[in-house]
Amino acid sequence: MIKQIKNLVPNNPKPMLMHGDLWEGNILFKDYKFVSFIDPGSFYGHNEMELAYLRWFNPVFVDNDFLSKYNEYIPINKNYLSYEPVYQLYYALCNVVLWDNSYTFEVKNLLDKINI
């Protein structure tokens, strides 16, 4: 996969400051309205990595409307969904190392999606 990485993800995306641990548990809502983000692990990277991480957890609110609204503020590449599993693989591997081996199942699923 590393040998093919240039064919799998965009070249030279503009780095942005990201939350770094953006999943549903780190987003506060009140009466179904966004209030705040908590527990950041900020770093600079491609914004779509953060979007991939959020979508990996598959929260109900991250639907096509969410992606459309997100794209109004921070552009999403038209081919994003085709390489999203590559970015999700990074987080799955981190979870294997940080939490437990049960995430190896996710790693395999993502590798199957990437089709390598």
C-alpha cells in the first residue's frame, strides 16, 4: 500500500489545524444544536482525515446534508469517498496500538475496501 500511496490519496493537500480526535463523543450538543468541541488532540493535516475519522464511527448526524454543509465551509474533494478508507485505516491502526487488538477486524475491513 505504501508503494501505491500517491495513487490512493491527493497530492499535497493544504494542511489545516484540526481537532485531532473528532468523534461523536467529543462533540457537545444541546437540544440537537452544536455547542462545542472537547478533548482536542490538535495537529496540522489534511482536513479530510478528520472527516474520515468522524465518519468511521458512523454517527447518525453525519449524512449527505452534513457533508454538503461541511463542504460549504471546508472544501471536500469530489473523489473523497473513494479514498476515505485510506484515511480511516490510519485511525484503525492507531486504535489497535492504543486500545486493543479488536480493531484488527476494522483494519481488515478497511484494507478490503481499499482493494489492495
